[in-house]
Amino acid sequence: MFYSITSTITLILSAAAFVSAQTNTTATSSGPPAQVSPVWLSTVVPLSGNAKAYPSGTVPTGPLAALTFSTAGYPEGWKSPPATSAEVQAVVKALDWTLVPNSAVRKADSKGDLTFTGYNSETDPDCWWSASGCVKSKNPLVPADASACPKAGDWGLTYDDGPLTADAGEWAEPHLYDFLAQQNQKAGLFYIGSNVIAAPAAAQRALADGHTLCVHTWSHPAMTSLANDNVVAELYWTLKAIKEVTGVTSKCWRPPYGDVDDRVRAIAWQMGLTTVLWDLDTDDWNMPGDGGGNLSPETVDGYFEGWIAARQNGTDNKTGHMVLQHELNNATVSMAEKWLPKVKEAFNVVPWNQCFDISEPYWETNFVYPIGNGTIPAGNATTSSAIPSSMPSSTDSAPVSEKSDITSNSDVSPASSAVHNLPVSGYAPVFLGTIAILLM
């Protein structure tokens, strides 16, 4: 299933151009509030030795450099961080809560499974992805999600849950990063804050290699089940970890399991983050492996084979794709390395931001990335990172996947097998459409 993007997104997001002001602006009737640089991270002092710009030559490979990083002051890894800390509360007080929809905090049972009882997924007043696959809110104060590359033939390469830490043995980073370097390939990396402070040298390598670093929360929860302050805490600590380790402040995030609604989107947006989802799901997390499931690798092979065949026979000709993969364990990394060369024969493989012409994915302006045509804009790239002027039409929500029932979305349905060592089962392969983009 393939999707395109409505021209109305240009109008909806036209008022959301990024500015460098340090105070929140008020919303306008034409779109979401303008984003601002996260001033509450301005005092974070990054580690030394980081890259200062997008790489122009050969990127590093081989063993990671020795790096000492103190985790003092950070919450416990892979545990929901408390919202009562002074740092989190400072962010809470900095946000304009009148611009955050009053959507309900979702209920979960004792296992952590979200409850959909009583929610009307057909009318879907909160654009709750887990209930309906919605990626474009009807609320003008809430921006749409980035979920599929606009141009047919583009393959937005993304990997979640990194950096893969040393306890993964030989499959730990820089295993995947070295492979990507050998392939001369960049990707979008959605980082768990807990893993960033556990593997800081890997995060530094990823930035030096030219990958795009984004937020994937601190402890990988279903975000709609959290109260507002806890949503802030999950995002804040991950933003801080990435900033302190690598020196960059991300403008992008992906909700674990795709679980997002207008309330969570609006909080993330005010924290300087655009919501990034996907329209093709490899289901690689569910293969046997550390923290994985029992999906046959041959089934995942079949997904890749089908996508490649559709592109080569001309039936996949409407839009490009954003593809969900993981640097989770030996199974996902080996699957990624197996298929990337074959995917590149059929698709133009780029990190997600490149297919949207986003050349500045961080609030720091010294990193200027290639845009869709492969060139790096000269000077201030904010003038060359606008929404493409010609975009095909799109749906406002994701149709039911051919691989799962959206109303019983396993993407936010926890299970005892504990994906990523958490009590949540995994990723429903829902095919999404529509796009929001960071305006610069």
C-alpha cells in the first residue's frame, strides 16, 4: 500500500517555520505554533571530541575510541524517569499548555496493554495512531507526522532503539555503522536515551559518520499512557543525553510502537521535535534474537522481496517510503546488512530527512546535510529546506495493514516476551501516509 501527501499540508504548516527566538510564540489560526530552540538545554556542555559538521570525506570505521562519560544526575536506564526533578519541571513550566489538546491519558492493564474500550476509532477525535493509524490531525494547532517520503523511488532508511550497546557482543556498534560506511550509506537513527549514555562512543561515531540522530524516548513506553509531565520527562532526558554526548539538539523524534495522539504530538512539537513515523514496517524486531520474538526470518525476507519487486515492476510508483528497521540485536542487524545492497539496486536509499529536503536536522546550524538531489546547500540552509512545492494527494490516516488489524494494534500491545527488555510486545506493520516536515 502506498500513499501520497496533500497539498494542504503546505498551508497547515506554513506558519510553523523554525525561528531562533528563545520564547514560545502564540498559535495562529493558520497552523501550529512556531517552534523555538530548546533554551532549557542551552547550558548543557557537550563532551569533547565530537564532529563539528557533516562529514565531507571518508568517515571513520573500526573500533570505537575510548570514552569516559559520567551518568551522574541522569535517571536509571530503561526505567520511566520521574517527572518531579527540577530539570523536568523547568521544561514543564516553559511550555504553553493552552496549546496542548486535552486528550485523555490512555489506560493500560496490569501488563501494560493499552485499553481501547470506549474510544471511537472511526471518528478518532484525538488522531490516536494506535487506534486508527491517524497521522494528520484535524486540529490546526497540531502538526501532521512525517510518515512517507514524498518522491516515488525514495527509501527513507531508519533504525530504531540504538545505539546497540556492548552487551550485544560482536553485533554491538560500530558493527552496523561500519557496514553502512562501507556501503557509503547514511541513515536516520532514533536513539533511546538510556542507550546513548551507556554507549556514548557509538553515538559520537554515528554523528561523525553523517547519520541523522533523533529521539526515541528514554525508556521506550507507550507515550499516550503517560501523564503530560511524564511525556516531557521521556523526551527531555533523551534530548539532554544526545546533546551532552554528541553536541547536537535533535529536531526529530519517533514514538515507541508508533503510539502518539494529538496531546503527545503537541508536547513534542513545543519541545522542538517533529513526529516521524513510517509507512513500511519490516517487523524485524519480532525475529528470534535478544529481546525479540518468534517471527520467521524468511517472513521478513518476503517483505523485502515484495517491496523490491513492486518497485522494479512499476506498481510502486506513487510515493516513496519511510521504512522501520532496528539496531536491536544480532537478528535485526544481520537482516539489515543482508538486504541493504539489494534495496539500493531498486530504490534511492536516503536518511528520512533527506527525502524531505531537510538540511538542518538539529537546532545547531553548523550541521548542514544533503537535500533530496544529493547536494549540500551553501550558507544558511534554512532557505533551502522548505516543503516541496509539488506534492501528490494523501489520506489523513493509515489504512488497515495487510499484516495486522489496526483496531487491535500489536504495536502498543505489551506481551510477556518483553521487546527491548520492556513489557511491550512490538511493532504492528501499519502502513501510514501523509507527512509533516521540519520547516526551516
